[in-house]
Amino acid sequence: MIQFLSSSNTEKLADTERHLDVAKGHSFRAQDNTDELKKLNRSIFIPVISFNKDKKRAAQDAKLLARYDEERGERERAMMDVRESQNRLGRATTYGDEEDEEGIGRGRFKSADQLAARKDTRKRYQFEATASDDELEDELDDNLDELSRATKSLNILGKAMGQELDNQNTRIGRIDDKSIALDNRVHSNTMAVSNF
């Protein structure tokens, strides 16, 4: 559930950022169209003579290509952030599913060798070992192992959630900067169109 909520928030933020990037591209095209309209709305008595048409066209094409490359880079960065978020949360939620580094299995499913080693270790500290004492000690050991694994898992989840929140805060800052820049660009395009 934690993974679903955080991943969902990250994806929503990525969608918001993507929509802002698309709107930025549209505002650039609107600015280009506004400039073209200004040229076309000149008086018919003022001739438009352009020298070096090929150079100007090549410069315009280079400008459009650079803009497209920038938009593609922003889209790729947003998708990489989502993938990294999903990977990070996936690693955190699956932590502890495999065997420990010492080869100890999860929960009460230990091999016969592991159980024998545990009994041998315990014999040093017991005065009179009975079967009920061994069962009680085994149950206590198993419960402590499960509690330790659960605590480690919660620790990893908490750290992953903290890192995810830090990344989301960074993304929210980027979204804020992009929305302010887009608002300014839309306002200047509106003012330019209204001045015809």
C-alpha cells in the first residue's frame, strides 16, 4: 500500500511536469506564430525584403531542432525519475524476502543444521535442559528473529519513503519554476497578440 501511494504520487507529479512541458512547447509555437502574424499584418505599403533566406531558414530549423531536443530531454528525465522511484520503492518493499546474509531462512523455517547449531549454543547457558525449555527458547528465538526482520524492514521502508519525499519535493520545486516561467511566457504572448 505504501508503494502504491508513493508511486502514484510520483506518477501524478511526473504527469503534471509532462503537461507543463507540453504547454511550454505550445507556448513557444504560439510565440513563433505571433511573430509570423506580425510580419503578415504589416502594411501592404511596406515591402518585406529578406536577404539570406536560406541562412534564416537554416537558423529557424536549428532553433526548432534545439527546442525539440530540450523537450525530449525533459521528458526522458521525468520518466527516469519515475523509474528510479519505482525501483527504489520496489527494493524497499521486498527487503528481507530472501535469506539473511548468514544463510538464516525467514521465520520458523530453519534447516536441521541451523536448529542443531542453535541448541548447541544454548546448552552452554542452560542448567537443566528440558524439552519444554527448548521449545520455549526456540519460540522466543523465532519471535525475536521475526521482530528483528520486521524492524529492519520498517527502517528500510521509512528511509525509502523519506528519500521519495525528498525527490518529490525537488520535483514540486521544478514544477513551480516551470509553471511560473510558463505563466510569464503565456502572458507575454497574450500581450503581443493584443498589441496588433
